[in-house]
Amino acid sequence: MIRIRPLVRVAAATAGLFAFAGGSGARPLASGSEALQASKAGQPGALLTPWEQTIHWNVEANADTGPWESPVLDSDGHELFRVALIPLWAVEGGVTAFEIAVTTSQNPRLNLLGERQLNVAQASVIEVRDLERGIAKSRFGRVRSFDLPMGGGGRLEVTVRGARLGRGAGMCDTCPNFQEFRATAAVRAR
């Protein structure tokens, strides 16, 4: 069961999950009652269902769509979490970052990866400024990895596959923006 927002191209493949490549951006999710509720969403003994999806966002095709999102299910088909890639727009226009979010159905506005902070580098936020120098020089690397808060464990890995950058964000004609963004999101059991 994959939910696709209009005009967002998503190719799903449940086989061939790539190996964990580590990365300097890895950090655990925020703990608390939300994580505990999410871990108890399915039946006892139900296992995380691994998946991998390719995300291709393009400003011409996706300017009016919401975030890309997909559920993370257990082996009994119960939704444990929802993974989202949210475009962050400058006030006057232009996408300047993408936020990686993991939420629960009980509280879809709470990102279990942590609250996004202004002017603070975070592994869960892929900024255009960070990719201007090239993905190889990105502060958090090509692969962003996060532990999922559930019994038995699971890992979310978002791999930046490429980006085409342009100019013009808000009232700044020379500021960089995303014209196109490609990534792979994978959830795997440990």
C-alpha cells in the first residue's frame, strides 16, 4: 500500500535494498510517548516490512503538490510510521531545502527526527546551499540514516541521487534553489 501525491513520480521496488553506508549524519530519533505509541501500532511479533522507493521531484511538475509521503507497515499491514520528503519554499517562491520527516498517524505534525531549526545544520534537512558544492562535499554526505523507534529496530535511509539547481529564491535573484531533486528512501529491518 503506497500512497502517492498527485504529479509526484514514485517507482517502488521491494527487492534489492542497498546496504547501510553509515554517514556522519546518523542520529537516533527523539524518544517519548509518540515513539512508544508507534512501536505498539501492530500486533506483538509483527515485523517491519522493508521497502525502497525512488523519488523524483521537479519544480515544473511538482510546484503545486504537497510532500511525497509513504507509510511504513508491519508484516500484518498496520501502519507504524509515515515517511515524508517535504519541499521547503522561500516566502516569495523557490524551494531551498527538503525536510525528511517520520511521523505517526496519532500525531502527523510531530517529526520524530526532531524539530527543524532555523540556521542550524541538521541531517534531516537537505539544503540547496549544502548541495551547491556537490553531493560529495555535502556536510552530512550522500546517505542520511536514522534509527526508527520500534521494538526490534529498523532504519530509514535517504540517499541523495542528484539535484539540478537554479537561481532565484524569494526576492534574491542570485540565491540558489532546487529545480529538480532525486533521492531514494529505504526502510529496512535490522
